Amino acid sequence: MKPRAGSEGNGGLAPLLILLLLASPAVAQNLKQKSNYLRNIELCSGLDHAEADTRIGACTALIDAEQDMTPAGLAIAYNNRGNAYAAKADYDRAIRDFDRSIELNPTYTKPFNNRGVAYFRKRDYDRATDAFDQAIKLNPNYGEAFANRARAYLKKHEYDRAAQDYDQAIRLEPKLDGVWNGRCWSRAILGELQAALEDCNKALQSGSADAATYDSRGLIYLKTGELRAAVDDYSSALRIDPKLASALYGRGLAKLKQGDKAGGNVDISAAKAIQDGIGDDFKRYGVP
């Protein structure tokens, strides 16, 4: 049976209509705008490891086009721009963006945690712990927030609380950077030396051979009187970070206890030149 007249012709109009629409300046402009919008979403989200200024520009474009965004989407854009400002050490702008993100979506946990990190980097540890408290209240399984709050507690010399938060962080996310060494350091200061040693060894066995972990284990060996091991670990830390004041001071103390007065005094003087009050820190750590 032959097709009815016009059926073949009507089907052939569709490609022609698409071509005409694509040729329309208004439609082409709309497609370009949509493409730019999607690209801004990618860049604002940190895709392709975009530089901070590029991320800020992309997030700002999304924020300026707020009529096209849901409140939840805007909250993400502000949070992401805050992270980009924080990457540039512009913490005040970062905090303002995190505040706005929270206003837009009070149940969004990331800006609470990120605001805490920004306050931490400003050395405002009380506000940092408050922000981490809020993040954890919203999400009691937020391992990163526990780890970050533990770091703030360390700065406040609240070592018991730090160790407890590291317990939670390890329970929730045992592969988070720094958590095993953080608990090792907390426990070493508290005098829980065998447990601390197990944590440091765990960190080193997992491939996290950074200066901080060797420094932490050096403190353990210094407190247990294993002076050669302490010197070795502090030296390993200093090969990675030659300006690590705690490793210089600890190695200096270990050398003095070994009878190496000259070598010990050189290390201790170098440590004091880098960090004023390092001797008071070690007294607080339980090392006279």
C-alpha cells in the first residue's frame, strides 16, 4: 500500500526545522548560555583541578544568576566559593560565603565544617570548635568534622578531648589523612605511650611517612628513654621538614640526655629561633 500523500514530506520537515532553529541567533545564544552555565557548575565544583580564581569566577557567575538556581544550589555555590577563597588564604571572605550558604540551607553540613576550618586557620580555635560542633550535631557520622575538631582541641591543649575525637574519626573514616598520627600525638602527650606507639606505627605502615608522624614517635621514644630511637625518628622528621621546631627541640633534648651537649644545644637553639616558647610546649607534653 502506498503511503498517504504528505506523510513522507511531513517527516522530512523535522530536520529542516531543527536546522532553522539552530540557525536562529536567539536559540544559538540560549544554547551558548546553557553551555556556559554547565561549565560554570563544573568549574565551581572544582572539576579539572581549576585554580582558585577560576573557581571563584565560576561560582560568582552562578550566584549572580540566582534566578536560575534553587536555594540548595545557591548554598552549594556559596560553599564552593568559600572553599576557593580559603585556598587563597582569604579567610574572612570564605567565612562570609559559608555563613551565606548556611543561611540558604541550614541543614547543609559542609559549610559548617568548612567554616570551622577557616576559623582554625585564623587561629580562632573557639569559633572553630563551635563550627565543628554544629557540623557534628547535624551529622553525627561526619568523620572529617571529628578529625578537624580534634586538631582544634590540640591547639587548645585539650588533649583528652582531642584523643576522644580522633577515636570517633578513626571509627568512622579510618583512612582520613592524619587521624592515626593525630591520635598518636594526643596519646603521647597524655602518657598513653604503648597505645600511642601502636598508632604511630599504624600510620607509618600505611605509607603515611610524613614528618609529623616521625616527630610524634620521637616524642614517645624520648619519654620512654629510648634515646637513640628518638634521635633517629627526629632526624627522619627533619629530613622531610628541616624547620620542624618540635623535632629539633626533641632531638636536642635526646642528645643532651645522651651526653652530646654541643649537638643538643645547637638543635635547641635552632628550635627556639623558629618557634618561641617551644620549651614551654615540651614541659606541657611532660618532658622537662
